[in-house]
Amino acid sequence: MRADAVASPGGAPTSLRGADDVARQALLFGRRAESSARVGVVDGAPALLATSRGRLVTVMTFAVADAIEIVADPRRLARVSAM
């Protein structure tokens, strides 16, 4: 995951690697944009677009290499080993 200097808390471009760090940052973005985000497409990629007072303030794009899987089936969830 990459974030430009404006999107990064430290004010410098940031790169994150690893599932835990990337997932945590995605959750933070989601919380920040919860009431103002909408789904869109940016440069052909799926994206979340966050607005404030009608102005676009942050975009999170997704480069999907294979697939994103969403699981809610209780039988499958029972077999998930998550940390």
C-alpha cells in the first residue's frame, strides 16, 4: 500500500507491506471516510472516493491480482484461523 504525503499522518509518502499493516491502514481509511465514501473507478481500477463538504479529499484504489473473497457463511467462518 502506498500513500502520498498528504494522506500520510507523518506528512511524507509512505509504503506499507504486510497483510496486518495494510489491513489496519484500510480500516483507518474506512473509518475516516465512513460517512462520505462512495464506490468508483479511477484509471480503470476499483476505488473508494472520500469527500468532505462535496469536495473529493482522498481516493483509495485497488489493484487486484487474483480475486477478493468475502466470506460470511458461518460454516466457512468456523474454519477460519485468523490472528
